[in-house]
Amino acid sequence: MIQELYQKAIQFAAEKHYNQNVPGSKANYVLHLSNVAMEVLMAHKACPDFDLAFALQLALLHDTIEDTDTRFVDLENIFGTHTAECVLALTKDSSILTKRERMLDSLNRINFLEKEVGLVKLADRITNLQQPPSTWCTDKITAYWEEAILINKQLENKNEYLNNRLQNKINEYIKYAN
């Protein structure tokens, strides 16, 4: 059942992210994960043409390899090989030198998988396009905005609802770069 998958994934993610906060906030990182899951839920409500349970699981697990001590094999043992492969696609390869190339590599890997993976990436960026932390300089804010445009373009056929949501967030976010 979807509830059991959700509970298993959020417990795993919460334990892995237990000591992390949302950047620029005192809120526990689980807030970000639940916001990504909410975007997925709303996308499914708008157009239920994807596997909601799988997408929610990915939404909750999407940062575990990239931002915690979770290894591919850990996810594979608990959630299966396919879920681990999808989370790995959502993980930027730190051996690639430039941020842009890391993102392009991840987006290319995402595009070889089913739409649920891509729509989680869209939902993730929607959630992240809030007021940037006060420590970010204008160049970093502008680069993040440009990266959001790249994500929306590269994943333009994954979910119309989320693509439109991301475009609206992109349009609003530019005010922080000025």
C-alpha cells in the first residue's frame, strides 16, 4: 500500500537527514522532503498519469545518496535496485568538475528513466526556489535561477503541471538576482 511505502521511505530519509536543516533555515530537512512529496501529490491530482507511490518514494529519498552517508547498496537492500538506480540518477556526480556539467549529467541520466524520476527533480527545484539564504551572493542566486531554467527545459515533457509550476517559480525568483 502507498501508506506503507511512504512511511518506510520517510522514516529512512528522516534518520539519514536527522542532523540537517533546510539551507538558510532552522527547519529540519524533512520539511524539504515533505514539500517535494506535496508537489508530487498535487501533480498527480492535476494529471494522474504516473505511479504515485513510486514518485513519492523517490521524492522522500532523492537526496539520501547526495547529502548523507547513504550508499547505493543501502538503498538497494531496503528499497530495491530500481529505486536505488533512480535515486542515483537524481544524485549529482561529484567527480565531474563543473556544477553545470554535474547537473547536465544528472539530467541526462534522469531522461533515460521513467517520468517519475524527472517529475521528482522538477518538484525538488520548485521547492528550492524560495527566498535564497542571506549568505548567497547575487552571482550564486543568478546561477541557481539559470540552473532552474535548464532543468525545466531538459525535463519539459515529464509533467505539464510541474513544468508550469517551475516556470512560475522561475519568473518569481529573478527578483532575488537584482
